[in-house]
Amino acid sequence: MSDAMNLRLAMNLPSESTDTYRLVNGEGDGCSGLAVDIIGGSTAIVMSSAAWCEVHKEAIVEVLEGLLNDHPSYNGVDIDIIWRNTPSRLKQDGYELSFDSEASDEDDTEVIATESSVKYLTYPYSNGQKTGFYCDQRDNRLMVAEYCRDKRVLDLCCYNGGFALNAMVQGAAQCVGVDSSQDAIDAATANAMKNDLDPAKVSFVREDIAAYMKSAMNEEEEFDVVVLDPPKLAPNLSTLDKASRKYHALNRDAMNLINREKGGLLLTCTCSAAMTQKDGGQYFLNTVNGAGLSAKRRVTLLRVNGAAPCHTQSPASFPA
């Protein structure tokens, strides 16, 4: 964990513009089954998914406390450590838990997370979708936002509004975020207010994204930039065929909403390792290209990105 901390310091994490990042990323930092996120420079969320983490919990917390106390960016800051675990993964390791989590559903204590100078309200002490913050998309949010000045942007599966908020800060003309979760919509709306964004220019809609896109197509709406970041659709290889059809349909409809006359940009994401590992990583690209053929749109690949570099990977197990 000491090496992981020094590596983040080499990445300029934390910084004046970002106080929320991944401090330890499992196997990428030589700690398979253990992840640690720093939220708002005040809270450390430990995520355990291996039996050894539970067996050595006290030692892990003690080492982490010592590292954070000696961290040059947290001098005089008492960082609160929250321990979380994944019972299903632990069960695979033969470790049975007597409880699922130490967090309480009723604790709505706010922690303000800052990423690329954009502020987010997070609730690390509560369970549920509004609890966390996905810092893996940090560089992608900023990268897309730089292309959004004076553009109309659609953020699908917007969660807490990260892509839309960054786009607005970079000068987008209008942003619409869509998510099926009311907690996510409430969080995104609150985050827009927290960043003093114009409610006439940025809005968030609770709706199934497939239904929203169908309605938008019927109304002949068009966007200059579309972000499609769905949840994991293929948790394992047995679900890959079904998931690929879903990815195909979502990407096809997203492309149909991009400006027909001038074209535009699509950032499409998958967090399903089964999609990115098959055929040496080509399978997902082929799925997206097939969606373009169905939408009668020519697809040009600009770049293939991954998680922010604080989500380190081991070269021995890449891609993961």
C-alpha cells in the first residue's frame, strides 16, 4: 500500500482540482481483492472482495491509517476509514460473513468530492446507488468535455451527472442526462446546483434509456455528442450473447440520435470484462461497428480509452 500511495503522488493525486481517486486498485497494486478509494480528501472507502482481506482486516486498517497519517497532503486531517465487502465474491473464496456491511442505510452524511474542479455530493456512509462515486471515468469525462463547447450533449445512464456536468463546465450549449434511478437523477440535479450550472441548460430525466431514445427518435431530436455508459450487461461469459445484442441495440439507437447532417461524437462504454477480453478486445468494437451498420451510420474510431490511471493494472494479467 505504501508503493500504491507513492505511485498516486507521482500521478499528482490528490491535486488542487481532484481530491477523489483510487489509492489502491487490487492486483494492479499487488493487493488482489483489495481496493481503496479516497473521497473528498476526508474519507477512505476500503472494498474487500477476497478472504485474505477479511482475515487480515485489522492489520490492513492499521497500515492504511499509518500511511494516511503520514501522507503529505493530509497533514492534520483525520481521514475516516469505511470498510465494505462483497459477500458473493468472499463466498467464492470460502469465506462466510455474518453481516454484509458496516454502513447504515440511514446515515446520509454528505461528503463533497472534487474531480477536475467539478464538485459532487456523495454519501459514503449510506448504502444504495447514491452512495459511491466512480472515479474510473475521470479522464474520460474531461476528455469528452473538451469537445462539447457550444454542443448539444446527451448523457445516457448519467448516474450522478459526471459527463454532463463536465460538458457544461467546458461550455456546452445544452446537456440532458437520463437514468432509470431516481436516486441518480436527484444526485445529478443536486450536483448541477452545487456547481452553479444554469438549470435552463442542463436537465436530468428519470426514464429507461431505451425508451427515452425511442421517444427522442420519434420526436426527431438530435445531439452533437452522445455518451452511453450502461451498467455491466455481461457479468460473465454465459451472458455474453444476450448482452452483445443489448449493446448492439443501445449503440444503434444512440447513433440514430446523432446529428444526421453534420455528424457528431459518441463515447460508448462497457464495464463488462467479457466484452473487452473476447477476440483480443475486438469483440466490443465489432459490436459497435455492427450497430453503426444497423443505424446506417459510418463509424470512425478516434480512440480506445480505459479507466483513469489510478486504476492500475498488472501487466501479468492485462487486459482485465
